[in-house]
Amino acid sequence: MARLKTMTTQFIDGAPNGVRICRCTLSTMTTVFVPRPLLSRAKQVNDLPLRGIYYLINDEDGAISRLYVGQTTQGIIRLDDHNAKKDFWNKAILFLSDDIQAFSLDNVSALEKYAIEQARASKRYTVENKVDPRYKIDQYQKPTVEQIYEEIAFIMGTFGYQIEDTEDAIADTKLFFTSRRGVRARGVYTGETFDVLEGSPVDLNVQPKLARYEKMRQELLDSGHLVREADGMGRLGRTVSFSTPSGAADFVLGGSNNGWVEWKDADHQTLDTLYRK
């Protein structure tokens, strides 16, 4: 039987795309969603907890493409340093609590390390953390850390951000394929994003119509997450998320495509047939 979760959200200044404060019933954790241009406004919100972890993300293409995980004992003030020194991010999401038992200094360090490990294991985006936390998570901390992380992953999901392991995410999920010009890429449709899965080929011989997808290809080539092969094709080394099926098809195939008819399941039924008709 599925568990019922209740989350309340405060929209600061009544702006749907502005600063948000979220709390789940029976949880001691407060989530603070901060668009980067509104960092100064977010710092004016009173009585926010100080301890926890945070994610800096870039989601300018509709899904997370780059991500950084950090910890704080200063609350939202910790973001001032990143605002001055890190250019890649456009949103910050903080998970904070005054519960000094669950969010002890040791547990916060363990949670940061665990979140970084999970982010890297997901292979969904570029993880900007350059140094591995040296903290060692002991067997007594791990259940608490995993429970907190489960809540964090749930809340990130309500924002439309999938941060779980790729293999876990596609278990029991319908796969879709495209095979034009022999490019047999695999993907999953979440209702919020279309995710092109690790190992999928990309036709680098054909340039996408929209420049942002060509830029994304180049960034992935530069980072080593897209490997150029001898026949001019590329091979994805991680899962890449798109806000639309058509964007995913353009990235994989080049040119301009209607992803709703391009992506088909194993029975050759299109996304359009399954989800829009």
C-alpha cells in the first residue's frame, strides 16, 4: 500500500517561480528553493534552520545538466561564496533542520558524502564536486542518512528533478526507442522529462537545428560523457534529460524532429499514441 505524503509550500511574495519554502508533515526538515537572481530576497526570510546540505543546479534546458552538493552550518548565507565564485548554477535547493540529533555535524557530513555518491552513481548529469569528502559513514549512521536522503529525493522529484540511480529509475519503466538511420537510442518518458539513457548512440554527422542541442553535445564531448566513435557516431556515457521528447530526438538524431512520433516502444507504438490519444 502506497504511503500518503503531505507537503506544504509557501510561495514567498506570492510568486510561483520565486523563492519557495517547503515542509513535509512529520518531518523536521525545511526545504528552501532559491532561483539565483532572488538569493538576496531568500536571505530575508526569517527563522530558517542552519544545518543541512544543498544542491546547486543548472536546469536551463528543462532538466538538471550540472549539479554541485555541499553542506552548511550557516544556512542560506553559505550560498554567498558560491554566488561569487561559481558561474554554472541558476538555482539552489537547501535541505535544512534544527534537529541537532538527526542533523548532527557528523550526520550532515555523512549526508553530504552520501548525496555526492548518489549523484555520481545516477550518471544523469555532470557533478561539479571536484574533491571527495573524506568522511567515513559508519554502519550506525547509514540508516538515518538513507532515510533523510529518501525524503530529499522525494522533494526533488516534486520539483521535477530526478536524482535517483539510473538503473533504479528505469526498473519496471516502459522503454522507448528510435532507429532512424540505424541510430537505436533508448529513452524513458517520466511525464515531466524524456531521458535518453546511458549507452545510447548520437548521430554526430547531423547537426541539430537548434544551437542549444549542438552546444550540449559539445559540452558532453568535452567532459568525456559523450565519446566520438570511428563512424562519426557518438556514444553517451551517462543519462541525459530533456524537457520534451522532441528535444531528446533532436539531440540524438540531429535536425528537427517530432519526438512524439519518433520515439516508439517495443511494440512500435509511439509516445503520441500511448499518452496523447
